[in-house]
Amino acid sequence: MDPLTQPIGLEHYLVVGAVLFVCGVVCMAAKRNAVGVLMGIELVLNGANLNFVAFGSEYLRPGSPYWIGLDGQLIALFVIVLAAAEAAVALAIALSFYNAHATIDVDQANELKR
Amino acid sequence: MELERLLPLLLGLAWLLPLASFALIVLLGPRMGRGGRCAGYVAILAIAAAMVLSLAALAAWLIAYPLGGDAHAAARAAKPISGDWYPLGVFGSLRITIGYYIDGLTVAMFAMVTLVATCIHVYSLGYMHEELEDVTDPLVTLSNGQTLTRRGRFHRFFQYMSLFCFSMLGLVIAGNVAMVFVFWELVGICSYLLIGFYIERKSACNAANKAFIVNRVGDFGMIVGLMAIWSGLGTFSFDKYEDSQGHTVPGIFSQVRPTSAEHALVVPDGMVRAAARAEIAEIYGTSPSVEEAEKTIRRLVPGWRSEGLGYGLLVIAGLGIFCGCVGKSAQFPLHVWLPDAMEGPTPVSALIHAATMVAAGVYLVGRFYPVFTPEVLLVIAVVGCITLFIAATIALTATDIKRVLAYSTVSQLGYMMLALGAGGWVAGLFHLFTHAFFKALLFLCSGSVIHATGTNEMPKMGGLLKKMPWTAGTMLVGCLAISGAGIPLVIGLSGYYSKDSILAQLYSYAAQNPAYGWLFYVAAGGAALTALYMFRLWFLTFVGKPRDEHVSAHAHESPKVMYVPLVVLAVFAAILGGNVPFTDLGLQPLLEQARPMGTAEGAPAGLFLPGVTMPAEHLSHADAIHTPVSLTAFAAALAGFLLAAAIYWWRVLDADALRRAFGPVYTFVRGKWCFDELYQFLFVRPALRIASLAAAVDKFAIDGLAHALARSVRLLSVFDDLIDRLFVDGLVNLTAQRVYAIGLRLREVQTGRLRQYVTWIAVGTVGLFVLVMFFWSYALAGP
């Protein structure tokens, strides 16, 4: 069954979410720039968020016996807020790190291993 | 407020204030002002407040029970106030409480003790001022040959003084014998601490120990007496009380002198029963029931009593109590500690070893007067008489100014005991009060002299009259008072009244019991000796030429803080004996009113002493007795004074020639009748020998055993140590090494590279996922 021929359903959202997630992880692992890493985190969070919204949508899963209301949407909103807070803190750390080391290369930030 | 609640409140507060001061000084001590100066103020404040309270209590008492009129009716009206503040514990029928027993004697004693103590506290502020700074004690040589320099102990002095005042007042107000005993020991420990105030001096150290140990001997007798009282009467309380079942338990005095017997001395049932144990056991053996046996015993007790059963126990109780008083009041044969106690600071000698603590023995004899049988009273009289003579003779030869006064104190205490023993309850206690004031005065004067001259030795003094007019004047008043100066039959200083009443009672006693007439003659001779040694002291110190240039140049009048108390005490020493003019308000009527029930009428002959009867004290006031006695006493005192003046003032007689004339006698008396040597030989040396024997046993037998044990334990522990090191330690170390190595390995995983971590997380998650996919059994994961 070719998904491209199907009407838009839950699976399509999950595929997009998974792609986003993997992009995010790869971005986190590959980027040396701290801002890039942060972007990767945003992608990971948004990929997961997409899954929450999709699973929580009544339209995408009509008649499902497991549908339990707006919990998915609520958690998604919660994740967005968390992401905003996390981004604020992380950017502050990045800025502070730049002030101290004149770089935001995460490979340079290995002082905590000692 | 009614008297029954007012007096315990006033006197209880007066009693506890010095304790509060003591506690405060203990806690703050040297931090109270520079050198602890404020400690003195606190102590003075406490004792002065106590004095005000005590005088208020005295006033309240006098208002409630006016003096004068019919003395016997007054004595019956003025019932003692007794009760308990705090029950400490009830063990069967034994009841230990903190209680009070307040009668005229208690109130008067409170006023006297607080008054004298206040004067002495104020005086000490001046006398002890050297202790505010660091003190160099020239009498102590250290092992490196230098003299000792130490921190001042001003606060400690006042701390002990406060504790002493508290203990002394507690002893006076105590409502039962157990409490009396506790405070009896407390004043003893205060005395010990203050005699040893200059603890670095070997002599002070020895004197403190001597005082304490000699008092233990007396206290042993006292404990025997207490046990006799407890086993015979079943109570320690002076007055009746209600036990937990609501029964009224009669007190000691009402058991010994029941109202039913018109307050005559009766052997109490308990003592009769204790003596008739064998008969009682037999009755119990033969009777059908306990009630029956009790009924029979109750019927038989009067018969046993008239046979004399139990009387011996009563005598033992009395002798035991008196034994404690012998120790505390320094009576023969336990008088040896008091002269040595002069090692303490002079205010201590004045307060503790002249005015109050040593008088506590006399006070206790007065308190327990109803319990004493005629036999005990005779013993008291004889002991007092011997003491008075021995001490007076030693006082004649002593050259240390404080020792003269100390022996004088012993001698005067002998007078009190003699008076009490001869039936003169009022006379003996009257002398206690007057003596407290003039002897405290004399001691403080001697302290002032010592303070000024820096020496105790009278042969180094002389001619101080001009340099120290206040001291000399007040001391003259004291000397006149103790000698009993006065215009015979008209008026006199306090000692005149008290000594006259003692001698009058003795004269009356001698008239009734000619066999004991010598008591009177010794006492009258003692009066002459008193005047002789007192004026010897005064003349040697204050008149004549200065005998030591250095001492004389150094001398000066003491500061005001020291001589004002002297003046106050001198006024009291002068006027205390007489009544307030045109009234019956005075010490003697107060004591007359406080007299214990049943002791006013004299005493019949005792069981073991059929020949001796006690004349009633009021008989001695008759002119037929009073006039000759008064004249005799005056003549004796005058003779003593004239002799002293002839030798030491006018120099008509040469002291050295007299000394040579009485060679062996002088040496014997100067050596204090060799009591110290005798006791050294009889008790101290054998005790030390036994101690060294015990020490040898301890060293060789017990120490040897202990050492052997220790060695074997040590051997065992060496083995134990080996096992510990090799096995236990090895295991622990091995574990630690392994853990450390693993830790080092794991450390390498932490590279610090963020991206690597992310990769690991991703790979790990995927790996976990794969594992779960392949190996997770769905049966376990649930539906």
C-alpha cells in the first residue's frame, strides 16, 4: 500500500514526525555550533510534538476506542512552553560561554568532564 | 496576712536570698565588674535584704506575741509555726521534707545571723579588697623558690559567704531533723571551703582538713542519735504533721513531752517497745491474733516504762545529738579544730567560727532541749565546764591575736553548754546571742589590726591606740562586753547580763546539788580568766611602746567601710543585754517566751542519776542568788582586769618572770595541753600506719593482679591486631582497589564531547529498541 496514494491520515503525520526527529538528532550530533545543536533540539521536540498532536486528534483517529480527549494537545502546548524556557536558558548559557571563550563550539565545552 | 503564713514567707525569702546571690556569683563570678567587684555588692544586697525581712519577721512576731507579763502564759500562747514547703519524699513512714519550724528562737536567730552577717559582709568589702587584683602570697614558696602570685578570688569569697548564710539560715529554720542534718553538713562544707580559702598555704589546707575530719567524728555520733530518734519515735519532724491517710503524726517534742504528762519527760512508746523486743515477740507468739497482742502490749507498756525500759535509748539519742554539737561547737575533746580554723580570712573567723556556725551546736542543744534526760544534761554541763577552763588557760598563753580569740570562743561556747546543761536554757542561749555580737566585733577588730600591721603576732604590735583609734575603741567595747563589765546590780554591757544569768543558774544548781558545786567555781574562775586574756590582748596590741618598728610604721586606721561595721557591732554588743528602758522588750524576755514546753520547772532526778535534780531557771532570778553571784562575777572580772593591767599596762609585774615562775605549767598550757600531740599519737599515727599498710597491700597484691591481667590482655590484643591487619584489612583494601580500578576505566567514557554523548544517546536508544523488539516477551509486557 502506497502511502502517497492514500488520503491524509495518522501515518502521514507520524512519518513527518519521525523525519523531523531524526533530522533533529542528526543535527544535534553533527553540529559543532551550539546554536545549531539548539536548533536540533527544537526539531526533536517538534517531531515528538507532532506525534502528540496527531495521536490526540479526533479527526485523524475517528472512532478509536483509545481516544481519550485533548491530552495530546495539552501536552504539546506544555512541550512548547518547556522548549521556549529551555531555549532561553540554553541561549543564555551559549552567550555566557561565548563571553568566556570567544567561541560557541561545543567541542570546546568539555571542562565539566574534570 | 495571718502570722502562720506571713512568717514562713518572710523567713523563707530571707533564707533563699543568699542562695540566689550564690547562684548568681557562681554563674557570673569573675565577670562581675573589675576583679569580680560586683560579686561583693550582690552578696551584701542579698544578706541585707534578708536582714530587713528577718527584722520584719521579728517585729511581726513581737506584735503578735507581746513580751512581758506572765512568762509561762506567754510561752503557752506563742505556739511554734510549722509546716512543709516541699515534700522531698515519703518512704514508708519515713518522711523527708523541706519544712519550717518557727518559734521565738528561730525568729531571734534569724535576726541575729542576718544582722551580724550583714556587718561582716560590708566589712569584708574592705578587708578582701586585695583579692580584686592579682595576689602575691608571701607565705607560699613555690618549688622554684619564688613566692606564689595568683589571680584574686574576691568573687569566690563572697560566693562561699552567701552559700554559708543560706546554709546557716536553713539550719535555723529547718522543720525536721533530717533537714537540720543536711544544713548542718552544708555549713560544715562552707567552713571547710573558707578555712581553705588560701588553699596554696599548706597550713590552711591542713586546717581545713582537720576541721572537716574532726567534725566527721562528731557527726558520726549525731547520726547515731538520729537513728535512735528515728527508730524510737518514727518521725524526724519537730512538730506534728498529717500523713497521706490523714492521721496526725505527733512530732518529736510532743512525743517526748506529751501534753497528757504535763510536758514532763516521758520515754516514748516506740523506745519502750524497742527495748522490750523480746517480751513483745513472746506476746505475739502466744496471742491468738495481732489485735489481741497489740492490746496486751499497750496494757503492758506503762509497766515496762516504769521499769526503765527504753530510757537508755533516750539517753543515747540525747548523747548522740550532743556529740554532733560537740564537734560543731568545738567542745572538749573535739575542740582542736577551731583554733586552726583561724587560717581562713578574718571575716570568716568572725562570721563562721565565732558568731554563727560554732554557735549552731549550742542552738541545736537548745532546740533539742526537751529530748535531753538529766544524765545527758549533766554530760553537757561537765563537757562545757572542762572546755571553758582548758580553752581559757590556753588563751592566756597564745600570742597569735586570732588564736587568743579562737580559744576565747571555745571557752565562751563552753559557758553556753555549761549553762544549758545546768538547766539554764535562757541563760545559755542568751549568751549565744550576746557572744555572737561581741565576738564578731572582736574578730573584726583583730582583722582590722592584722590588715593594718600585716602580722598576727601580738608581741610585734603595741602602741597602736593612736594610730587606730576607731579599732581600739570598738575593741575595748568588745573586751568590756565579753568580760561582763557593768555596775553590779544596776546596768552593764551585754556580756554582763548573759554571764550573770549563767553564773546565777550555776549557783542555784550548786545549791541544790552540792556535789557539782565545782561547776560554779570553775565558771567564776573562768570569768576572771576571760577578763585577763581579753585585756592582755587589748593592752598588748594597743598600749605601751611599739615593739616592732616595721610593723608600727606600716600601721594605719582601716578605711571607713571597715570601721563603720565595727561601730554598729559595738553598739549592739553594748546594749543587747538589757531591755528597752521601762518596757519588757528585750532579748531575755523573748527567749523566756521561746522556752520549750516543760523545761521551765526544772527537772527531777534521772534514772541513772538519782542524786541530781535541776533547779527551775526562774529561781536564779531571786535576790538571794542573784546579788552574791553578780558581785562575785564582778569581782572575778575586776581581778582579771587588774592582773592584766598590772602585767601589761602598768608593768608592775614582769610577764617574763611570771612565765619563768610557772615554767612547766606554762610550757604545758602553751603547748595547748598537748591535745594535738595526744591525738597525733592516738589517732593520726595509727590511722596513717594502717593507711600505709593498706597502701602496701594495694600496691603489691591488688596492683600485681591488675598488672598481670593487663599483660595477658595485651598479649591477646597483639594476636587480635595481627588478624585484623592481615585478613580484615586485606579484604577491605582489596575491595577498595578493585572499585578504584573499575572507576578509572569508566572514567574514560566521559569524554566531555557533547556530540558524542548525543550520538551515544541516539545509538543507545535505537539499540534498546532493537533489544526490546527482539527479546521482550509480550507475555511479560502485558496485554
